[in-house]
Amino acid sequence: MIKHFIGAITIATAALTAQSSYAVTNTQADVVFIVDESGSMAGEQDFLASTITSLNSALGLANVTDVKYGVIGFGGSTATGGLYDAPRLVTGLTTVDAAKTGIESLITSGGFEDGYDAIKFAFDNLSFRAGAARNFILVTDENRDDTPGSTNTMSSIASLLSSTKTVLNAILNVSSIEDGNGNTTGVIGINNNNDAYTADGSGGFFTTALGTLNSSSNSLDYDSLALNSGGAVWDLNVLRQADETNKWNDSFSSAFIDIKVQEITTQPPSGQIPLPAGGWLLLTGLGGLAALRRKRRAA
């Protein structure tokens, strides 16, 4: 009987380990925008500035009422930057209004973009709050320019994201995203479960399963980092092709905000290990196992 019970617990534990969703409701979040400051990024910077207030309002409606925002710029020429432009702190973790002002102050005069260094810089230079959902948004249209002497690698950044329970989203210059209907036109993004988000032609979006991400040389590695962290990848070309007829700009904003709210309200808080859905059943089973062992000893 003991062996059968232990077997049941083992099966339950394996099932819980395989689950990717957490029964968590966060009310506190630290959200960081890590933004390419090279010459081609003006449109994406404008999008972020116009979206951050709406994102904050949507989080408030979802009871995430204590949100701080940080802004990191990278790849922008500065007085001390030289050829290898170091990331810079535009704002620390602050209010939505201050962060919006920070995004509006981003420059577009750079040309050497090392996103790995920028992500590491965010970890090293922002005062994150224990217990807050930690969510990064990397925005760039280029692949990584490897800073000479940098010790940051895809593996080291992935480990840092994982160990701090940080979810990374990446707005990138991908080759294409195909939704579950085989469509690539107006497909905005894709998450780590291969759910694709497609513009519906009227400013909204719909979701299909079994989407496919086709990486380009300008997105490779960043997209894997994002998806492996539990985040999503977004195609900035949809923003660049938006017009008054297709309303893709509105669709992109709608999908991005909806998915960000979903992520932030359910992701594991930094510094805490939430119990997966069904975890209480496992604990109940473990308690029963302990009681059964005690009873057997008494006998």
C-alpha cells in the first residue's frame, strides 16, 4: 500500500512539474523597457511612449496597482560611448509618467547594439523589489553586436532570467510569424505555447493555436531567450507596415497590452516560489503519506 501511495505521489509531482501556469495573482510589478537607440528605432520608441499609459491602466484594472517602470537605452552614441556604446540608465524604477518621459527622451543616433549587455545592465543597475513580478521588454531591430571583452552569453542571460523569475518579451525584426491558419499577414506575435496573435482588420486581434515563429538573422537568440523565459515575441514589422486601413498599430497595442497583463498577473513573483495549481492536493497527499507512515510505526 505504501508503495502504491508513493507511486501516486510521484506521478502527481511529475504532473505538477510539467505545468507551466501558476495560480498567482500579483498586485506588484517591476516592468523594464530595454530599448535600442539606433537610428531606425524612432517608430518603435513612439509606440512605447503611446502604449505605456494604456498598459498601466490595464494593469490597474487587473488589480496590479503597485507598478514601477524602468527605462534602459542601448546602442546610442553618447559623449563617452565611442564605438562600443554602453547601455545607459534613462530612468530607475519610477512612476508611469516619469517612465513615459524617459521613453520620449530616448535618442536615435547610435549604431552598436549589444542587447545581452543591456539586459545585464538592467539587472545590475535597477533596485528590484522582492515579491514583485519582474517583466522585461527588449525592443530592437538588430541582432546582437558582441561587445569586445563582454562575458555575457545567451546561456548566462537565460540563467539570470530564470533564477530571478524574470519574464522577457522581445519586440524584434523577425522573418515572419505564421498563425494556426497558415497566415503570415498581420500576425503580431507568438507566445511560448505557440499561440499566435493576428490583427483582425478593425484594430483588434484574434488568437490561434499552433503558430510558428520564423526567426531572422536580426532576431536570432533574442527570440529564444524570450520564449524560454515564458514571454512572447512580437514582430515590429507589423508596426512599420501599419496604416489607417489595416489598423495594425491598434491591433498590436491591443494584443501587446492584453498579453502583458496576462503575464504579469500570473507569473511567479521574484523572490517567491508560488505553488502551482493543484499544489495543495500534492501537499495533502504528502501529509497523508506521513500519517500513514506514523500509523505503521505505531502498529
